Amino acid sequence: MSAMTDASLLTAEAAQTALAQIPVTVLTGYLGAGKTTLLNRILTEDHGRRYAVIVNEFGEIGIDNDLVVDTDEEVFEMNNGCVCCTVRGDLIRVLTGLMRRQTPGKRAFDAIVIETTGLADPGPVAQTFFVDEDVRAKTRLDSVTTVVDAKHVLLRLADSREAREQVAFADQIVLNKTDLVEPAELAEVERRLRAMNPLAPIHRAVRSDVPLDAILGRGGFDLDRMVSLEPDFLNPAHGDAGHVHDEHCDHDHDHGHDHQHGGHAHEDQDIQGVSITSERPIDGQKVTRWLNELLQAQGPDILRTKGILDVKGETRRLVFQAVHMILEGDLQKPWRDDERRYSRMVFIGRNLDRAKLQAGLTSCEA
């Protein structure tokens, strides 16, 4: 993945409110996980909303488009076959065309769903909503929802980089086909998914029958929502309260143990979730500089980053998130007098050194 922009903390565009923007859900997941089944549910359920659908095909002959049920919604194909830099241009073109159909006071559709090919890295799709000013002004990335096949996901995580990145990028995980596995195997699958992505809620499903209000309109990329979900920000339900369980297992050396994995290492451990915290107020300029340097140096390996920071001299919390090297942040709601003020960050990616990341944050203390 090439660098897209210099990392910087961007303030929200006050002139463009969320109400004026069309929410976009990116639907991803490995081949056969059940994405199209979920998409068909979105299009056919009686929810009163109208969706525009963009399907990213693999190869020159479109197939997924023909598998989508016949509805009033229009389906737009992108047959570039590879979600990489080329898809960004195609996606911008399709989104721009869609937005021309919207007229003041009357929307042609209420939301957009992008279904990626099963071999897609969702990163470039997510980046599109940060790097193109026109797209950013007229749409907002609501969430990246990843559908996972409970029966085969452990094999896919072992042999597919794309499958691992799809899990790492998710704001929501639909754990599908749960009826095909035993309870003990299902628990192990969930444990592995949480180790890779401690931020994404996991919804169990059979034939993608997850409640749609659990995955649509969730604001996974919304800074305001990050603050509203504060109690779960570091996923305290998994491991110790307020702390992400770090499943780091370095492939470059042998620890002599396997973190209770049954005596062998797993390939998916190249992606992990790491959390760091600081109890002291943070210097705003120092942390901005540190994040800039960190994402420039390790941006391709750092897939997702989110944080809530207690900045010295500020009554409001600084909330930020990053997709690879593209970083945005804003001051959000005030700290309450009766709450614990501290900074916390979660990094999801490869080759993450927790001690080094913690030292970096500590060096930004005021």
C-alpha cells in the first residue's frame, strides 16, 4: 500500500453536517462468507429505506451483480477485478454519478452499500472517503461490516492475507454459519477474531440473519459515536477490565509457548490489536507530531487506529482515528467532573511493538 497523504489531525468541516451526507456501508468478507445473502436481506426487508448498491466484481465478467435480488434499487458494477489504487478512481466516479441523482429536498436513495469482492482489501475503499474532497463532502463512511464464515474462517485466516485484513478493518463482524460449528469451536473462533480486532462487535448469525439495525447506521467511522461507546472502547469484556488482551506472537522468534493456543502458532497472529493508555494529560503538539511520524514510518502495517485523548488545557476530549497513514481527529464532548480522565489508543496491524507504542505515548505526556 503506497502512502496516500501526510498524516495530520483534521478538524471536522463545520459547513457540512452529517445530515446532509449520505451514509455508506462497506460490506466485505472472504469468498463464500455470505455477503450477497446479507446484501439481499438489506434490499428486501421492510425497513422503508432505499439503497443504492455498488458491487465490485472480480474479473471482466460480472457474476455477483446477477446474484443480487431483483429490487427497485439500482446495482452499479465496477469490473476492475482488484480493490487497490485503481478502484479508488472507479469508486469516486460511481459515487459522484450517484450523488448527481440526489436533488435538494428529495433523495433518490437514503444510503449506499458497497459490496467488495471476496478477495478485496477494504483499506483503499475506506480511504476513498478521506482523500477525495467531493466524496467526503457528500457522503460519510458509516462502517465497514465484515462477514465471516464460522466453519472455515480459521483456515482462511491461516492462508489468506486478505481474510485477515478484512477482519482487521471491520467495525462490525457478522459471524455467519454458526449452526455449522460446535460451541467450543465457535468460542475459539470468536477469541481469535477479538485478538485480531478488539474494537469490532461480533454478531452471530445463520444465513446472515443478523438484525439490520445492529449493522446499519452504526457510525463505526463516526468520531462522536466513538465517544458515546466509551465504556466499550477498549473492549473490557475481553480480558481485564478496560484493557485489550494482547495476543502478540512475534513470528521472528519462538517464545516457547503458544498463549494457550494448543501448542502451535497461528498465521493470523501477524495481525493483532494492541492498546495503550496514559493517566497523565497529553501535550497536543507532541502527540500530533508522534502520530505523524509513527504513521509515516509504519503506516502500511498499521491498518486501523482509534483513540480518545486527554489533552492538557482542553475541557473536551480529542478523538481520532486513522486508516493506514490517513488520520483525522476532532475535539468532542467535554469531560465530566465525576469521570476518570485518561488517554487510550487502540492499534490494529502488523509488527506492533506494544512497549514501543506505550513509550511513544508516554513521551507525549505534558
